[in-house]
Amino acid sequence: MNKKIGLGITLLFFILLVGCNSNSLSNLSAFDESSAVSKDDLEVSESKEDIIDQLRRSNNSDIKALISNNFNFVDSVVGEDTTANVYGTLLFEVEELADLFAEIQQPKEISDFIDGQQILAYSDFFIVIKESEELANATFIEVASEQFVRENYSPNFLTTYFTIRMLDSFFGNNWVSNRRSYCSSNDCYGGYSTSRSYNKGGVTKNRGLGSFRGGGPSTGK
């Protein structure tokens, strides 16, 4: 009887230990389908006016660094060789941010506001600003290198915002037609989404390990 009791206690201890370890690992893991960006991830103590003032008064005109330092990092989108960082806010609408970023660092091209999104194209990176499909009053800011956009994005998505001539000038002659040919038989990335099921066009997502600024893979302050 004592042996059975001892065995039962040992088994119970083992189950509890495994359960605790499992919870600890899940709390530290990267994005998975059981996770989703929430409004808590986007909450900040500063007001909109405070953030605008910080952006305009900064001596740093590198808009990528300013976004990293002033908006919460919530996600990253991992392509074949490059990663795009995604930030979020509850304080700004898409067009407000597009105008503010363009004021601080003038892009080579800026798209119209279409389907809840607007894109700023710089010489070596793109900023895609979009309304959240799931969170009311939330806006996401994806900062992606030229290489990431060229190697992962769908041309059908980008031609909604820019001309074929402009895209070919950025990514090389006949990029649109060559990319369309590739995407006709392969899934291609069509922009960031907080959808739980996400593995599209060879890219995956990694959730941030908390709400903080100055974050994101390969991002410096």
C-alpha cells in the first residue's frame, strides 16, 4: 500500500512539473496560432500629442528608428532571408501617420489611402500602414526592407497602390511580370494580418515577447 501511495505521489508530482514547464515555455515562445495581438499590447502612457512632439523634436531623421522608439513592437514577419517588423498604436489613424512620417523623412513615393492602407516607399525600405481588421481603432505599421518587399510581396497587392513603372524602377525591369508569373503558382505575401492562422507565401510571424519600444529584430534605437 505504501509503495502504491508513493508511486501515486511521484506520478502526481511529475504531472505538475511537466505542466508548469509547459506553461513557462509557452509564455516565452514566439508567435503561435493560440496567440493574437490585443489592445493591451498597444497601450501606452503617452498622449498622441506627446508622441507627435517627440517625433518632431527628435534630432534623428531616421524614421525607422523613430518608429521603433515611439511605437510598441508587436510582431515580426520572417521571410526567406529578411524580417519585417510590425508596430502598433491605438492613437493614430493611417493617414495621420503617413503624413507625419512623410513630414519627418520624405519618401520617394507615397501611395493614396486605399482599402484602409497607405504605403510610403523609401530608397531602401517600405512602410506599410494599415487599419486592423480585428481591433477597433488599432493601426499597424510594418517596416520592411526593399529586399523583403521584393522577395516576398505579391505584385497584385502592390499595384493597387503604385504603378507598374514605379515598382519596376524600384525592384528591377520586369519585376511585376516576373513576380506575377512566380505568384501564379506560389503563394505570395499580401501584407501583415493579425489572423491567428498565418503561414502564407513562405513567411511566418513571430510575436513580440511583450509590449515595449525600441524593439524588433535587427532594429536599433
